[in-house]
Amino acid sequence: MATADEARSRTWPSLVSARPRVNRWSALALPAVVFLIAVFLVPLLAMALRSVTDPPGAGLSNYQQFFEQQAYVRVLTNTFWVALLATLTCLVVGYPFAYLMTIVPGRVAGLLLIAVLLPFWSSLLVRTFAWQVLLRDTGVINRFLLDSGFISEPLTLIRTTSGVILGMSHILLPFMVLPMYAVMRRIDPEYSRAAANLGASPLSAFLRIFIPLSLPGVLAGCLLVFVLALGFYITPALLGGLKDQMISQLIVQQITQRLDWGFGSAMSVLLVAITLTFLFVASRAVRLRDLFGSTTEE
Amino acid sequence: MSDSWRQPRRILMAALGALTVFYLLAPTLVIVPMSFTNAQILSFPPEGFSLQWYEHMLTDRQWSTGIVNSLIVGLLTAALATVLGTLAALGISRGRFPGRSLVNGLVLSPLIVPVVVIAIGMFGLFVQWKISGSVLGLVLAHTALALPFVVVNVSTSLQTMDRNLELAAANLGADPRRSFMHVTLPIILPGVVAGAIFAFITSWDEVVVAIFLTSARFRTLPVEMWEQVRQVVDPTVAAVSTTLLVVTTTLLLVLVFVRRQAPA
């Protein structure tokens, strides 16, 4: 991600250039940079250091311990699996919705956008708690099904993988819809019209014109949802069972219950490394701006 | 394009849209009527009508100090994040310096790193710095989480503003400071206000970092709720949930209003 400025700084300082290398506005970024280094970056680096020095002389033993224990690897596999299922659910539910937002009149689209943004900005804990109330054995869904005679025994909905997926998809759906909508909105409707003029059926115009053009948004949405899902803690803790444990829960457990800072730090470093790897791979396919640019638009 | 094909498709799309809106909104809203129940347990549909759980929330010492703590941390976070973030947005948008994209990445990175990792990293160090379990520690942590939202919002305002207005101010004899205070700042103010609101909401709703950086003597509302949710749940939790939602929603509506007022 080399900017022109960086490129310039690496070449021989140009004496003829009238533009100074650093201008006065630049200093304004300094307080935030110092702040983030002290409060955000240093703690993360200290943790990375701890993962190889706690217990003293640990080296890579904490990492080794993780991959040697089948139970830990299973938590990691489960984390990927749950994140993948949540991503697919969001895609299936979110794609038609984002498409709908682009074809309805502007005022309706505005209302649909509010329906996406309200949950986006409301408390994750409250929404997870709501799902707990819905899914429990004595919860709203079971009560309704029992009262209406569809079932005679309450269904087991909470402490299941489906419960976790349902809750996580609900929370992550806005992160899928917003980047897709941002891309779909920029697709010129003339393309589809041109396809129709050339004899394509609406369905084939949709499949061969609209869907391919919307793929950058799909990719951005899927990536964002997947990466965020990997780090989920509250929702699997409240809606999942023991076998649904995700890596974040394991990290918290190691730190707060076993006080094993070295091992917990090693897993944290692993989680960050996995997250950054996905983002790096994706940054070649997707403009990262599409990920975050749209969330505060409008 | 035969109408016989289009009509069912439209109905299907409308139905899908309605279902999705239902999925997005209904599960959360179910909590609201439950908070007004007369019964001693959470039930739906709620029985009777009563404000007793709100009364309990406001009179119970733990819940009420939780509200006060959340408000204090949220307001301080909003203030600090708005100042740091607005300056950073100016520096990044208008500055020219080596490593600018690196700085941009650093500012956005709190959005990417899993929040549990941030929480544990800060907890480990803040304990040593003796600011864990204090207002200061939590405000610093929440400010880091909220900064990206301020920077993105203010940057958007800066990119869309017409810089000729500043040149005009300079031509009319305004020095840079005066031009900034009387021309630039009023124009980007909606972005700054939006950033401040998002920063407050970020702190107001945040629970994972707060779980680690609070103590039994100093808890915010979401942490208090987290402790309760895992034990016996009485309808007070529904009242607390509704309170959290109402504050956030009100602020978002204020935001929509601010944006409407903004020059296009």
C-alpha cells in the first residue's frame, strides 16, 4: 500500500521539488498515533511477547501445546466451521435483501436501510439476550409452538450449534448487507436494460450481468462477516453448548480461570494472525475501503 | 418480459424483504413489551402492565450505579475520541508525510483485531499500570475502539467539502486559524457530531473489554447485565435492555436529524 509520499521518501530527496515532504497538517495526526501506540499497540505487542516468555524460556512451547492437544484444535476447527455457516446464512439472507434495496423506490430503500442500521448500532449483548429469551426451553418460540399444538415437547434450541448460528447471523447480517448494497448501488441499470434489448430474459440478465458485477460486494461482505465471526465471544457463550466453544471463549477461559497468560496470549496471537491473513489475502481481491466505507455512509 | 412472470417475482421479493426486516428487528423488540410485565418472571406475551422493573433498575444500587458509570465513561470517551479523531482525520486527509497509509491502517485497526484479544491485551498491561478497574482505564480503552468511527466520519466530511471556501476566506484576509474556526469547522461539524455520537454508542454498548477492565466496585451497565444474564434472570434485565436500546436509538435519530441539516 505504498502511497506517492512513501515512494517519494524512498527515492533520493528531490532538491528541485517545491513540495515539502511533510506539511503542517501532518502534525495533527500525531496525538492519535501516540495514543493508539500506547493504549492499543503496546498491549498487543506485550501480549505477543508474553506468548513466548511465559513461563520463562517458553519459546514456542505454548504454540506447540495448542497444536498437540486435539481438544484445542477441535475448538479452532469449530470456530472456522461456525464462522463459515454464519457467513453462508448471512449471504443467503442478505443478498436478496441488498438487491431489493437497489430496486425499490428511494424512500422505501431508506426505510430498509434504517432496518439494517438500527440493529447494526444496538447492543450486541441485548440482542444475544433477546435470542436467549426466544430460544430457551420455556422461551417465546417453544411457548408459541406448544400453545398452538405443533409440538408436545419443547424443542432444544438453546445450547445448540443452530442457536449460535441463528444469533450470530442476526448480529452479523448488517455487515453483509451494507458492503453488498454499496457495490450493487453503483451498478448501472443500463447494463441490464441493454441485455434485455439484446434479447436476454430478465433472469438471464440478472444471472449474467447483475450477479457478476455485484461480486466485489459479495466478497467484501463475506470476508467481513467471516473475520468478525471468528472473534465472537458473547453470543456463543450465551447461546452455545460446551461443544460449540469458540476460540475466544477458550482464550478467556485460559486467562481468567487457569490464569495461564502465556498460553492464552499464544492463542490470541494465533487468532489475530488468522484474521490478518484472511484480510491480507482478501485485500488483493477487495478494496478494503468497501468493508468500512459503507458502514457509516448515508 | 411477460407480466405473468414478473408479478409473482415481485410478491416473492416483497415477502422476502418483509421476512428479512422481521428477522432483523423482531427478535430484539420482543424484549421491550417483556420489560413491562407484572409477573415475577420473564414471559411473552407479558402479563399485565407495570413499571416495577424500571423502578427496581433505578432504585437498586448496583443497577443505578451501572447506569451512572456507563454515562460517565460514554461521555468522557466521546469527548476524548472526538478531539483525537477529528485532529487525526485532518492530519490524515490533508497531511503529507511518509507512512500516511500506515497511520491510516493503525487508526482503523481497532475495528479488525478481535475484541477479546484487545480486552486481554489491555487488561494485562493496565493492571501493571494500575488503571484497571478505573474510569480512566476504561475511557482510554473505549476511546481506542471508538476512534475509527470518528476518523471515518470526519474524513468523509472533509473529502466532500469545497476547499475553495477556505481560499476565499484567506483572500478576504482571514488567517489560517480564523479560517479554520469560521469556515472549515462549521462545514465539517455534522461529521464531527456524528463521530461523537458513534463514539458514545460504542462505549455505551461495549461489554467485552469492559468485562475485563471493570471491577466489582466499578461496573458499567452492560457488564452488570452480563453478570445477571448468566445467573437468574428477572425482568429487570429486560428493562435494562430496553433502556440500552432506547438511548442508542434516540442518538441515531438525532444523527439522522443532524445529517438532514447538513449542507449537501
